[in-house]
Amino acid sequence: MNRKVVMVGLDGGTFDLIGPWAEEGKLPNMAWLMKNGTGGCLTSTFPPVTPTAWASFMTGKNPGKHGVMDFYLRQKGSYNRIIVNASNIDGETLWTILSNAGARVGVVHVPLTYPPEKLNGFIVSGYVLSPSLSTYPPDLAKELSSKVYGYKRIYSDILLVQYMQGMQDAYLESVRYATEREVEVTFYLMENYEWDFFMTHFYFLDQVQHFLWKYMDPKHPTYCPEGSKKYGDAILKYYQRMDDVIGEILGRIDPNTTIIIMSDHGFGPLYKRVYVNHWLKKIGLLRLRGESKPSTSEDWLSKLGLTREKLINLVEKHDLLKFFMRIAPRVLARKLYWALPRSTPTLQDVDYQRTQAYSAGYVGQIYINLKGRDPHGIVEPGKDYEELRDYIIKELHELRDPESGEKIVDTVSRKEEIYWGPYIDQAADLLFTMMNMSYITQGTVGSPWEFGPDMDSLAGSPGSLTGWHRLNGIFIATGPDIKKGVRIENARIIDLAPTILHIFDVPIPSDVDGRVLKEIFKPDSHLAKNKVRYRVPKVHEREKYHLIEKEEEIKKKLKALGYLG
């Protein structure tokens, strides 16, 4: 092939920050790309979370077609949920299509690529949702471990980048360490392997925004002026490191190569968590089972009143973390934390035989306990189902912040208004946003230890997470056939795969939901003039891979990264 494309994924990249900083000269390489290329906001999926967004990117399909709705996959005939992996994606991925068309493909650190696919080229599984470093070809993992010192550690040590109050310096050093390993691997593969399409992804931008947003936001409820003096520019510095990396990539590629910078979602402040299950319980739609006897392993700890939440609260309140980490080896500390019981009810404590609705996920998802679909469903399909959804929608629009009295819900949608396809039953029945996603939901029924004295409060402090995802990500493209200095509108994350396939003149599966962004191409270029080609989609069956014993390790990693509660 005589075409080359390089893609850089900046997880959580947002023009809300990039735009002003580029204008101020703080991000010179991104400013150059925007001046010499085309860009605009890139609408993510709903919810704008890692697995859903990346599955949509790599297939060009909405979640109702590819089947990944969240970090979890609902198991048919059960309330159990399993962590998703690449084998759960229904559809041909961008790199599989390119590979089958003869292109040499390199995919590095993109989330939801574990287990890796076999292709004409190489793939390195993304840090998120991978229990360990995994590659195709398999021997590449050993090669990278030998060439990049300490690389495997960012996959194996779940506490490497765990944020805790009072340990900001250690956290930032961990993030720097992990990021530099990502950079080294990226450049090693770019320089030592042949490729036509190369994509690399940098995850930890998402993390520093999640945990350190409060230091640059004076409006944040946990803003600390003293902390801001030291950490207020931490996010800017990370963007500047990414800008440097982009500059290095520009210096390594042929000027005829097309380069695309994108993010899976945007970012903004997180002000509060809303305990929707607590609210559903208060309005009579959710019931809990009676107190159950603790399991043997947790019995004595529960009787002592020691829980994960109380331990963290105690350590942070009295600034004991440095002391705790000094006296307890890392492995022992980790085992102790995960051995502790939780103090708050979770979805496992719901009495589904008396529950009509419950919430799971982060942005705003409510599931109806539907008869015939759910194992203990009590809501009749048809009229009863629709009336219950209408009732919940009405009540959601009346939700108010207990402190300000302000209504907090922006939009509520029925799932069929957002998704279409064979996997729509995986979706929540209602999906909603609150305060432009500066408020998100929490999967527990209540978490009084975060609320303070008001035990019946609906909205609590954000905890460690002080920034959260937004729907608008970023898209910047430059190259010989790309317009210069143009801003585009209405680009979606599902549009990128078909657009890249068009650049390579590879027929697009006709079942994709995205479109080719022809408006980015120069009018006199062959890419603007060529007709978009489609073909009958192939059945792309993957052997279903269940993590089983590895799932707990991934759950621990996701919790350490601020996900899954």
C-alpha cells in the first residue's frame, strides 16, 4: 500500500483545555496541527466510558450493534455481570478490515484489545481491561519487556498508579513512569516494524484529569488553594508532555503521512455523586434483602466494624497513608484492602423479587426489572413497563440537589432513542445526564461515610475522583489530502473507522453506523472525488473468552483507577 496513517489516542482529551492552551502557545505542536489541518469536537458514545467508546470507534457501530454497553456485560437470565473483553465485540474491527485488505497494521495500548486479534502486523493490548501484557504475535511481549525496562510493571502492579490523598507526588511520579514506558514502546515499534496504519494510545491523561482536576478549578467543592499552588498545573504539564510526544511523532513520519489525533471522550469537573439506588429505594421502587450472615472470610472483620470505606476514611482523615505504606509491604497492603468487607449495600443486596428498578453504571443508567427478560422480573412488559418508565422520567426531572435546591437532571432518554441493533437488551432502559455530567451516579444503595451527618442525603461529595468524562472528545487531522485551518461540526467517534477505510480505499462494511467525513478532504483530492465504497459485512466470529480467575485482578485494577466504585 502507498498510503500511511498514524493515529494518536489521547484518552479524555478535551478542547476545553487544548483550545486555550494552544492559543497561549503552551501546546505548540497541537496548535500547528490545528492550523495546518482540520479539527473539531468528536461526539462520543453514551455513556462516554472506556469500553463503550473504544468498541464504537474500532467498529464504526453504535453499542446496540457491537454489544459493549459498559465495563460490564449483563449475562442472559442472570443479574450477574462480567467484565467485558475484546471477544465480546460483535463486528469487524478497523484493524482487522485493514489487515485483511493487505495493510500492515500496528495497534499499541488501545483499550479493549485483550485478548489481541491475529492480524497482518502487531498488536499490544491496552493497559485498561487487560490482566497482563499480551501481544500478537505472542513473542512480541517478551521482546518489549527486554527492550523497555520496567514495561511489564504497568500491567502487573495495580497500585502503581493508584491515587490517594496525601500521596500526590508519588502518584504523579507513578503516572510519569507509566507514561514514559508507553512512549518508549510506541517509538520502538514505530522504528523497528513495518506498518501502513499505526495507532498508539496514551491512557494516563484520563487519570490525571480524574484525580487532579480539583487543583485547577476554584469552583470545585474540594478545591484547596495551598494544594493548587503545587498541583494546579499538573494537568497542563501532562498535556505538554503529550504535545512533545506528538512533536516527536511528526518528526519521525514522512510528510505524506496522514496523522489523526483523537480522544474517546472529553473531560470536565466532577462536583457530586448521586446515589440513584438510594433514591429509587426512597420512592419505593427498590428493596433490599434482609441482613445476611457475613461470609467466613469477612466475619471477624465485620464484627470489628472494619471496612474498606472506613479504612480509607481513617487513613485520609489523619494523613496516615505514608505511615501505613511504610509499615505494610505493598503486596500485604493490597491483600488487606481487598479482603475487607464493604460497609454499604451493593446491587448484590437488592431483593429483585420486590424491586421494580435499579441503577448501575456511572453517568446515569436505570434498569427496569422486566418479567420475561430478567430472572426475577416483576414488571409486566408493554403498558406497565412504559408507564413505569414514564413515571421514573417524570420523577427524575424533579430531582434536586439537597444543598442548592436546583434541579439536576438535564436529559432522560429511553434506550431505543439512543441505540439500535440486536444488543439493545444489554442497555439500560433509561439513560440520563445530570448537570452536564458534573454529577454522576454511584452504584451502591447509599454511602453514608461520604455524606457526612446527613444520612438521607441524595448527593454526596465526589470522593477521590474530581473530574469526569464528557461527550465531546477531540478530532484533529492533517496530511497531504486534508484541508488546512478548517473546523468541522457533527463528527462522531463512529465516523473515524469508515473515514480511515476510505483513506486506504478499502470497502466499508455496509452495517456500520458511521459515515466518511468527506468534508475534511481537499476538494481537488482523490479522497474527496472518489466514491465511498461499501461491501457486504463479513461474519466476524471471535472465540468468546471469559476472564474467570483473571476477572478479579481486572476489577481491582479498575477500582484502583477510580472505576467500579
